[in-house]
Amino acid sequence: MYPAPFRYFRPGSLDQALTLLSELGESSRPLAGGQTLIPILKLRMDEPTDLVDIGRLPGLGSINIEDGIIHIGSLATHARIGRHAVAGMIPVLADCANGIADAQVRNRGTIGGSVSTADPSCDWPTLLHTLDADIVCQNAHGSRSVPIREFIADAYTTALGNAELVTGIRFKCPPENSGGSYIGFKKAAPAYPAAAAGIQITLAEGDVCSDVRLVLGAAGPRPVICGEAESILRGNTITRANLEKAAEAIIAESDPPSDIRGSSGFKRTMLHSLFMQAADIAINRARGNRVQGVHEYV
Ligand SMILES: Cc1cc2nc3c(=O)[nH]c(=O)nc-3n(C[C@H](O)[C@H](O)[C@H](O)COP(=O)(O)OP(=O)(O)OC[C@H]3O[C@@H](n4cnc5c(N)ncnc54)[C@H](O)[C@@H]3O)c2cc1C
């Protein structure tokens, strides 16, 4: 199907884009990589009057580290993040970026578009919860930083105001004795995950877990932070028995919906298994070992 008619604008700077969005009002939409918005327009699930193409705005695709803070510009594509030196330092970024869809989507789709969509199955929002990231938002009047757990308000709903853009993502570089892992379970490469588990764990001497963040994706309207499972691990020595206890808590804490990707019971079983695999990789990385992360396919 063809989209409903719309006007197309391509501003030359961020300031111009913000002014345009504010002038055009609520029936306008920013267009980044188009990998989510264009299919939605073609299905006529949304009929905006105006599209403001931000995809080529200068300066919003950069990735850098300054004073121990990683900054990823909102227009950084999944492919660019996956092959960037920062993903070599923090391999969980490569786990996430390289597992999204296929090469075509990864070359066009952006991290800013992913968090702005707030699709419960999107990979970046879940992973960014494990890193306690902040989302940098800007409108014509100024910018603000919103913690990801406040930014994703509900399924397909964010804290973004009218005429406000995501301009970047920021998080602290995890310490040396910390490791992360993110695994999604997918039917095929160009499909969203049926279930996903992310973990970031920090180890002290004697394999004691000094800090941990456990988050599930596609398990509810928003990424699910598993507080009970985290408290089973935090402050305790990592043992197989503790990990199993945490996995059981994860199953109790999650209530994934039954849908075309699987029944709730099937997804719970997958979450248990994904968590155990992700924990194994993250712990090894926290111990300083190089471990390859991969998604699970049917
Ligand atoms: C076949 C297919 C498979 C996919 N599989 C996966 C998958 O496995 N995992 C996954 O995570 N994703 C998947 N995706 C989605 C993909 O990652 C998209 O790239 C991403 O969700 C949206 O990014 P985009 O740059 O294309 O955004 P667009 O499509 O351009 O925009 C999406 C929405 O966000 C808004 N928006 C975009 N950028 C901004 C911004 N900077 N500030 C404010 N609002 C903004 C737009 O107005 C629109 O409402 C898949 C997509 C396709 C087509």
C-alpha cells in the first residue's frame, strides 16, 4: 500500500529541524532511518501531514568517550555502533547492534529511532537499561537528560514532548571488573526477538558480585528490571546455585505476553535459558576473558 500524502522537509541543521517540528505541530514526524516509520506509513497505521527528515543532520552520528562517559549520537546506525572501537571495548554493544535484523536494516536504522519507537521488542531499550543510560533530548528551547527507565514510559510511549528530538545516548563506561551480555531469541535474522535477556555484572575479589543489573526484553510493555533476582546475586559469591536461584526469580518476576512469537510459558522457559547463557558470558567478561556473544536462532 502507498502512504497517505505528506509534505517532506530536509532541514540542514538541528536548530532548523527543531524549529520546523515546532512550527509544523503534532501531525509532523521526524524521519531518521525510516526502518520503522516507513512500514508504518505504508500500512497507514499513521498518517502524518509532514515528515522532517533528520537522517542526514550533521554531527548526530558520532560515537565518543569523554571523561569515562560514552556518548552515542542518535543517528548512529546499528551497523556503525557494532563495528565501532567502543564496541570492541564494551562488547555487549556489539552483541546488541549486530543481532538486530539484517544488514539492510542495520545500515539504515538508528539507535535514536529505536529508543524513540519504544517497541517492547526493540533491542536497544533493554540493553540500555542494563547500562543505566540517559537519553539526551532537545527541543527549540534547550536540552535535557532523561534516565532510560523514565524515558520508556510504556509500550510505544516515551517521555518525549511535542517537537522534541532524541539527540544522543550517554552512559558511564563500565569498570574493568565489569562484564555485560545481551542475548535475544529470534525465529530468523530479520525478525524481532521473542524474548531477550541483558545483564551487566561487576565482580569484586573472590568472585563476589558487587553490582548487577538484570533486564528482560519482549517480556512486558517495557523492559523488565528484575530487582528480586538482582538482590539474590548482589553481595554474594557467584555460584551455579545462586545463578539458578536468580533464574527462578526472573521467571517469577516476568509475565511475557502470548503472541505470534510464542506462548507466555514458552517465553518464560526461554528467558530462564537466555539469562543463564547471558550470565555465563557476562561473568567471563568481568573476569577479563574475551567471549563472543551471539543471538539464539530457532
Ligand atoms: C524487517 C525489520 C526487522 C527489524 N528487526 C529488529 C530487531 O530485531 N530488533 C530491533 O531492535 N529492531 C528491529 N527493527 C527496527 C529497527 O531497529 C529500526 O531501525 C528502529 O526501530 C527505528 O530506527 P529508525 O532510525 O529506522 O527510525 P525511523 O523509522 O525513522 O523512526 C521511528 C520512529 O521514531 C521517531 N524518531 C526517529 N528518530 C528520532 C529522534 N532522533 N528523536 C525523536 N523521534 C525520533 C520517528 O518519528 C518514528 O516515529 C527491525 C526493522 C525491520 C524493518
